[in-house]
Amino acid sequence: MRVRTTSAAACAVLLAVTALAGCNRESSDDGAGGGKVGIDLPRSDSDFWNSYQNYIQKGVKGGEVKALPLTNSQNDIGKLVANVQTFTDQGAKAVVMAPQDTGAIAESLSTLNEKKIPVISVDTRPDKGDIYMVVRADNKAYGTNACKYLGQQLKGKGKVVEFQGDLSSINGRDRSEAFKTCMDKDFPDIKVFELATDWKGDVASAKLQSTLAAHPDINGIYMQAGGVFLQPTLALLEQKKLLKPAGSPGHITIISNDGIPEEFDAIKAGKIDATISQPADLYAKYALYYAKAALDGKTFKEGPTDHDSNIIKIPNGLEDQLPAPLVTKDNVDDPKLWANQLEKKS
């Protein structure tokens, strides 16, 4: 009996060592920075997303994760679904995506969950389907802060145009709902014209032109995405001789979202008044950070982080809400803002 027990114990030890060695080999190939990550870029028609892509490529090149060839779904949910399928066929161990239609990605998320492939969603929060981590700023704060800024600048009276993002996107909904709630509550004497745009600059410009024709006394604009709305809006206002410097009579107060260099230039030139800096650099940095953490089997909990953000619980996972500061002429040259860092590197 003693001999058999000893032999069994020896076999158990041998099996444990063999299993551990196998685990270590697998970790070297597929985890702890070695697992391949599928990364889908959402679009390339926006300065913000092009900057995000540059940061992602830099991080991958720097070895933060091993990535499969990057894909770009070009704001097409069908392409995103196909790209995700390609990732799984190629053996992706984690997936980073930024679904622009947050309702239609549920089936793909379900498939990834079944295969135990963790998903990091950047900038948008899928409506359904388990998510390892959402990397996002507080989009309701975007809408609320834009409302407060316009309301204060207009002294509570006037007419404001709001370029709404795609309302099938959680970002478009969050910004629009928060903006409306704030305006209704705090600035009831400001009339808001809600213009649905699907994040398209030409649609925003056409609808602004029609609104200005009917209401030439528009004195405020909220652009939910400067990357797509800024240039067509400024071009139209300039054409109509309505682009007047901040502080001068007839100036239309404009606040935007994104924080791209072109918005900073427009603030310095007095063409727009403010933007909310959506952190393209941090979106990329923490998308890769959480992808690697997922490969390493790490878990997170609600509460403050060590990078000035806050993780909150959402119905289908966790969300790391990164800081997004208001930028005006007073702080537009702040070197900590990602757009200013981008200019220095270029």
C-alpha cells in the first residue's frame, strides 16, 4: 500500500509539474502579452478616430499587445460582424471594438462570450452582451456640460441648434438626453432645435442651413462631434457671413465635443468657443491595457483608478470612465491635452 501511495503521489507531482509547464508554455504563446488581439477600428472619416487609430498602431508597434491585422468597419455594422468573425477564425484571444450601432452587435458579443473571448468596447457601450471593460468617458456629462456652458454664455435666453449624433448609438443618446434634461430644467427660456445627423457632417450642414433660414436669430450651436461637424459648420457660417469673432455682436456661441487640434485652432481664432476633450490617446492606451489584462486573467472592481478615472458597474460588465475636460480659450494651450501633444509630435 505504501509503495502504491508513493507511486501515486509521484505521478501526481509529475502531472502537476507537466501541467504547470504546459500552462507556462501556453501563457508564453497565448497570454500575458502573447495572445493575439483582434482590433477593429470603427471609422476613418473623423479626425478623432484617425488620431485614435494612430495611437492604437503606436501601442501595437510598441509591443503593448500582439495584434492580428487591424480591421476598419467603416461605420458599417455588417462589416464589424464580419471582422469579428475573422478574428475568431484567426484565433483571437481578446477583441477590441468600438461598435457605432450599439444595439446590433449583441449577437456577435454572444458568440464571443460562448467562446470565452473577452471584449473591450471603446467609446461606446453595447446595449446587450457581456463586456470585459468599456473604455469611455461620461457621455452624459458631455451633454450636461455643453448645456451649462451654452446656457451661461447666452444668459439663459436664445435659440440653440443641437447636432445630435446617431441615436442608435449610446453616445448619441446619452449626450442628447443629458443636454435636453439640463436645458429643460435649468434654461427653459432657450429654445433647442434638435437636428438628427447620424454623425454625418453634410447632413448637419444641410439641416443647419434650413434652420437658419427659418430662424436667423440662432445664437448657439452644440456639435456632438467636432471631428465630423466642425469644418462643414464653419464653412456654412462663413458663407452666410455669420462667422463672427467671439465677443463681437452677432457671434454664435459654439461648443463641440472631441478635442481635436482643428477645434483648438478654431477656439484660438475665435470661431468657436469651447470643446470637451474626448481623450483619443487614453482611449487607445486603456483599450490595449485592458486587452492585455484580459489575457492575463485579471479582474477589476468598481471605484477610483490610479489613472484619474472611475470604474462603474453597468448591466453587462464594467466601464472605466476616463476624464474629459472642458477646453476654452483659457486652457486651450494646456500641454496635458492630447491634441497639443499630438501637434508637438507631428
